[in-house]
Amino acid sequence: MSNRLSKRLRDQQIEALKIQQQYMTVVRDRHRAWDKDSDDMEIHRIRNEILDLIEKTIAQYDHLLEALRGPSEGD
């Protein structure tokens, strides 16, 4: 029963992380669209930094999801 509960918890975590990753993708896309709305170089620089951080965050979500999925397949 403990394994079943553990698997269910892990599945819930995976689903929540997928949703969060999707949200980050929406945020990234909005920043890309907004970047075209300004000619201010400082705004472009800041948005590019934000975009870089969001891309890194999305990649980390991928790594975390892989790690969470990996061990559960062996159970």
C-alpha cells in the first residue's frame, strides 16, 4: 500500500510540474511578444535576461521530470 501511495504522490508531482512548465512556456512566449513592442535597448536587455532565465527554468523542469519518471519505472 505504501508503494501505491508513493506512486500516486509521484504522479501528482509530475502532473503539477508539467502544468508549471506549461505556464512558464506561456510566460516566455508573452515576453517574446512584448519584446517587439519597445525600441528601448534597456528594456530589450532586461527582457532578454528574463527570457534566458525562463529558458533555463524550463530546461530544469525537463531534467526534474526525467528524474522523477526514471526511478518510478523500476518500482
